Amino acid sequence: MTIALLLIAGLMLGSATAAMAGRNLIHSALLLIASWAGVAAIYLWAGAEFVAFAQVLVYVGAISMVVLFAVLLTRQNQIADQLIAPPTRLRAAAAVTTGSCVAAVLAAAICSSSFAPGAAEPPSTTVRQIGLELMRQDGAALLIVGIILTVALLGATILAATDPKVGPGSSRAGEDVP
Amino acid sequence: MIAAGPDSFLERAPLALRDWAVQLLPVPLQWLAHHVITIVAVLAVFGLFFAFTTIAERKLLARLQNRLGPNRTGLPWIKGLRLFGLSQPFADAVKAITKEDIVPAAADKILHFLAPVIVVGFSLMTFAVLPFGRQYLPVDLDAALLYFFAAGAATELAIFMAGWSSRNKYSLLAAMRALAQLISYELPLILSVVPVVLVTSTLSTKAIVIAQGTWSFGLLPHWFIFTPWGFAGFIIFLIAALAESNRSPFDLPEAESELVAGHLTEYSGFKYALFFMAEYFGLTALSGLGVTLFLGGWQAPCAFLQFIPSYAWFMMKLIGMIVFFIWVRGTLLRLRIDQLTRLSWQFLVPLALLNLGNAAFWVLTAQWAGPLQLVRWIVSAAIIVVPFILMGRSLTAGFAPRTYRYAP
């Protein structure tokens, strides 16, 4: 079992590393998606089916599309794959600083927290129990999260749609540019 | 007539055959053989089903267009025997395998190769949670519905990979169209399924079929399609399933009059055949899900018809769905991309959300009896029919009725 975990973790970290090192944006995006799929595999390995399927549905199915759309729609040149500019010393230094800061915070948090030794009997939680707990005890929290996400979605739509030149009344806006 | 009921010989025969084959092997290998036989059975049955769906589609479309369709393929070693062209899919398979595999020089070789593999792999994975019969469920998962949609999610990615890696304008445009279409219709598809989950309060496909397994007077089945919310959900599900499987009238990603063959432009030979196969597998799996959720799965329509094995009922309903999809393809015209997305976001998504409220009403009024039962049905039907008419009127205002200026 441990070998399987190491294999999944290796594949996940490997694809994440390759995504960062790659020079091709689309390849990086696809490798990032592979890494997310690896997270789902770890959930499956841990026996958390529900979370694993949700992870695949949300990350591999939906977020990946957003990432790919962003990459394809925001590129300035007409070449199918945009190459990232070669690394500079400044960028490398900034990356190393940011990365080490995040790592330090995470390491501090992990080292300072005390892990209680696990119960001898592993808790058997089914999807049904998770659903009942989510809907009964934490129903209010679930609703609030839903509202926040909806507001964020509406905000994103408004941000993306505010283009003064596009509208039914100004369809000839492009004519003055020869 | 063979003994009626769930334990008849025909019902158990395939399982008995599998158990007999498994016990021939040594004990350590038995669990492996058990699973391998299940997988091979699903692959064989739905591989053949795919083959005959293609010939059925070609023949039916031909009849709808007043043609004959393929009718010449017989058996290679018997001259003069034509079999109505029924062996055409096998001839097509030989043709696809022996054709040259062309990869464009500028293409991204790895992604170009991976795309058809991923699309077939993931569309086959969805079959794992479909209950084909009373005891014929390959994998019994608690979260089966979630699994189904998770497995289906990766096919969008594969279509994008195919379109982008081909390094072809048409392919890339098609890939973007496909993504926009799949994202737009994923929402109504899932929203049309949620009412079923709400009413049965389970995500397991097995339990959903069992929940539909009763009859009024032994004649009227309690399938979800025969409730107001179930009927509306089924129609929304059908439309969204058509769009999800890229079929006419939603076949914009491969609109041949605009985009050559869309994301398949640079594919040839067996890889093209794999995409084709995945499309049919996806259609079959979605039809199977529709049958499971709304048409009572493997349940017989009348109590006295239970002597027919459950898997036969499932396959009959599945074939009915597929024939309906072929009929739609031969009848309706292709939509424009703006009409396509508008249909989803302005019409189907609000209706599906209303239908969700409708199902909640249905659950809350489960105790109503007598004349209140009639009120329950009328209110539930009104919740979905009134907004349907109002929204339809307001959305088509200014477009219809169409006047023909030059034709009489």
C-alpha cells in the first residue's frame, strides 16, 4: 500500500515539477491537471471516494477548462503555443524567496501542531454520514459558502462583460478603424 | 414459460456461467478472474452494441432521407449472401485499422496520440456504475452518480487536447467550441439529475432503480418519468445528453460545412475510429444513465412481464433511447453557436433549477393522500409548465412566427 502511495505522490510531484519547468504554457496546464488528478488518486488510496470523485469533477472537469480558456483567450501572439520568456536572475530570486517563505510558514505550522495518536479503530465514515452532517449540523455554513461562491461567480461575469464597445447599440464600433 | 420472478434460470444464467468459469481456476486467481470476466463481458457486449449502433444509425438515417443505406456487405467467403449489409461495421473496422495513420509534421506528437486513448478510456469507465440488470452492476458505489460525471469530465479535456495538438485552425476552433458547449450543457445535465437524487435521497444507481420498482394495480409503473418533475427532468436530460455527446442538432464542434471535421480534421485511420467509438460509448452510457434514472432501469413496465430477464428490459430501453437519438439526428437542423449557448443558459438552466424546487415540493408533500394527491399533481405540473410557456414566449418574442416573403 505504501508503494502505491509513493508511486502516486511521485507522479503528482513529478508532473507538478514538469509543469513549472516547462516552457510551453499548454503543456504546463495539462501537467497541472495531471497533478490534480494525482491528488484525487491519493484520496482514492485513502478510501475517501466521495472527495476523490468531487476532486476529479471540480478540478479535472471544471477548473481545468477555466485554466485552458484563460491560456487560449489571453494570448497575444497568433502562434498556437506561447513560449514563456527565458528566466532572469530577478525572477528566479523572487520565485525562490516566495517559495521559501511559503515553505517556512507551512513547516512552522506543521511543526508547531501536535498530532494526537490515532484511534485504534479507523472511523468508518460513509458518504451518507458526510451528507447528513453537512446538511444538518453545518447547513448554515454550507449555505453561506454557496452564496459567497455565487456572488463571486456573478462578480466574475460582470468583470468579464464590462466592455463599453460591445452592445446592441454600438455594433458598428469597429467601422471607424480601417 | 420459464419460472417467473427474480430467480428464474434466464436471470441467473450469465452469473452462473461466470461463477462456473471462476471456480475452474486456483483460489488465489479467482478474484482477478471474477473482475476480468466482468470487464471483458462489458467490453464485448458494448463493443458489439457500438458496431450495430453504427449500422443502425446509417440504415435509419438513410431511410429517413429516402435512401437505402449500406446493403451490400455480406460474408467474405460466401458469394451472393448479403445479409442486408449487417456486417458493414466489421468491414469498417478492417478499413480503419489498415488505413495509414497520418500525424501532421507540426503536430504535438504526444498529445495527438494521447487524446484518442484518453477519450475512449474515460468513456468506457462510465459503464462501471450502470446497473444492467437485477444482479448485473459491475461496481456498486455509494457515490455512483458522482463517479459517472467525474469519469465523463475527462473527455472534454481529451477533445481539447485533440484540437490543440493538431496545429490546425479548424481543429483549434472546434476544440474551443466543444469546450464552450460541454461547459454550457454540463450544468443542465447535472441539474436535471439532482431531483432524482433529492427524491430517492441516494447517489447509488442500484438504489435509484429499486426505488422505481413498484406498480399501481400491477400495470402502471412508478418510474420517475411518470411524475411531473421526472418528465421535465427527463426532457432536460435528453437535450443536455444530446449536446454532451456532440450529436446533431448540437454537432457544432464537427460542423462539416464550417470546420471540415472539427477536432477530428487531422486524425485518420484507427485514431479517428477511436474518437468515433468514444462518441458512441458516451452516447450509450448517457442513454443508460437516462434509462436508470428516469425509465426505471431494468424494471419491467408491468408486474406480469417480470418473467423477461431484467437485462433484456434494460437493453430494450437502451435501444429505444438510441433509436430516438438517431431519429432526432435525422430530423432536426444544426443550431448556431450563439443559439446553442443561449438555449442552455437562458432556458434549460432556469427550468432545471425550477424543476429542482418542484422535486423538493414533491418530497415535502409525500404524505398527501386522497383528493390532495390530485392537488399535488396539478401544482407540481404547474410549477414546470407555466414557466416553460412564459419563458418560451418571452425568449422567442420577435422571432416567431416566421414569415416567408418570397415563398407562398
